[in-house]
Amino acid sequence: METRKVQRLGPSTLAMTLPAEWASDQNVEKGDEVSLRMGSKGTLTVLPESVQKEESEAVIHAQNLDADSVERAIVAQYVLGRRIIHVEVGSGGTLDSAQINAVYNAETQLMGLGVIEETPERIAIRCSVDPEDFTLDNLLERLESTGSTMRNEGIKALAHGNPDLAQRALNRERQANKIFVLLLRLIFTAYQNPNLARSVGLDSGFPLIGYRSIAKNLELTADNAEDIAEIVLETEGHTLNVDSGAMRRIREFTDQVNEITELGVQAAVNRDYDMAIETRNLFAEIRNREIEILDDLEEMPNEDLLRVREVLVSLGQTAQYAARNAEIATNLALNKDSGHVTIK
């Protein structure tokens, strides 16, 4: 860590020099303006003018990339906060059909992305998402709610042998992925530009690492719900070969999983240690529920038993992700003075 000596310039003015290497890297010269941001724990952040510019562009050179690689590159540049992404090939070349389709596939997966220019050798796409239109807390809650809806639809489809309801759950997966990738974009841009932290609802950049983990956990719970819906579609009769009592216990287990999943997210966004404790306590009560249900099942063919187990494992994994979110919520909640802790 480099230290600097504070000097007095006047009766009420203190000054400190900027490191020459930093000033050179950021193109800061005499007479330029910089922004100062006062954060928590007595921190002061100096931001060059270049950080304030929202417009940023990236060029993806597609001549040596297959369609899948092009699509992944677009998603990566979106997550990194680029406003305009160009996909182009070298001089004299043209984009092939698969590469063009990859661009449009990426467009449908990402919120606020649209093609603004297209020629045989080049496509430009622009992201119209404004960070001030969202908060990370709200997006986490939306992602949790989407996953919960998918889970409920999948289990209800199993209970009633309803493939249409299962397909509805699968259709929601695209929306869950859009929210997840948008969360990543806002987290990355807020990390790169601390001024944006307030725009997305944070007082500082401290929670960003935790939010990244919570978002991934919630994305995985949506994947668990997708697995259940796929079991419905793949199973003959679209239901499990269990009696009504076992199915009732599975639905009750689902309700309990929904409760702790929502509570874990609320503990994080509200920085509430009591909620985090309650989430962990509820998880402790149901962590062995899947084993209990399996042990009480009547004898059945191995194939039927495997499907029941897959459903219960998906629910159990979702509960584990909720417990992990509660641990992150604990770290966020105990980083400030409260009835539980005093920070000196």
C-alpha cells in the first residue's frame, strides 16, 4: 500500500498529490476534473472523468469463431457492461448464417439488447439498459420469485399429471436467465464504476461479491425447478407413481423450501441477521426431509423410485442454496452496528 502525506493549503483546505503512474494510466492532467465519493468506513474514492462515461464499445472479431463462441462472446461483453457490441469479420469476409443466428439468439437471451446495424460483414447491437431503472435488491427478489413460480408449477404438474403446466415452468427459464445475466451486468459495472453503486441501490461496493454469489445460487434453484418440469414431460402419465399421502408430503416439502428460499433472500436485501438465523433454523428442520420421504415410500420399480428421488434431490438442493444465501446475509448484516454487534 502506498502512503501520501496530507498538506495544508489554507485555513480550511487539506491537499494530497495523486500518484503519477495512476494519473498517466487514467489520462488525468493538470486542470482536469475528478470526482470524489465518500463511502462507508471513512473511505474516499477518486474517480477520473473517463469513469463517468457510460458509453463503451467492444468489437468481436468473428472470423475465427464458431457460432457458439460468438454467442458466448456477446454474453460476456454484455455482462462486462458494454453499451455497443460489434460482431465483424476481417476485410473481404462475410458473416456466415450460423454466426448471424448466434447474434440474434444472444439478442433474445439478454434484456435490453437490440440490433442497430447489419451488413454482410458486420452487425452492431446496442444495450439500452439504464442501471438507474433497476436495483440489485429488486432483481434478486424477482429472480427468487421466478424460480419459486417454476418450482410450484413443476410440482403441481406432477401432482395432477399436467404437461402443459410443466411446459409453462420451462418457458419461464428464459426469463430467469435474463434476470440473472442482467444482475451480473449491473454487479460488474457497479464494481468498475463505484458511482453506479448508488444507482443500483447500494451505499458502497462491499455487498457486490455477496450479491454475485446469491444471484448464482438463485439461478441454480431455477435450474432445479427446470429439472422437475422436465421429469414431468419425460414420465409416462406425467406424474409420480406414489400414493396421495406421499404426494402430499412432497408438496408440503416444496412449500417449506419456498419459505426458506424467500426468507434467505429477504435476509440479504434487508441486512437482517434474525432472518438469516431463522432461515438456517428452518433448513435444519427439513435438511433430511427428502430421506424421510424416500424411506417411507412403498416398494416400487427402480425406475419410478429414481424419478421420485430426482424430484426430492432437486428440492433438497434448492434448500441448501437458501442456507448458503443465509450465510451471505449474515456477513452483510453483521457489517454494521445493530443489536447484535457494535463495530469499532
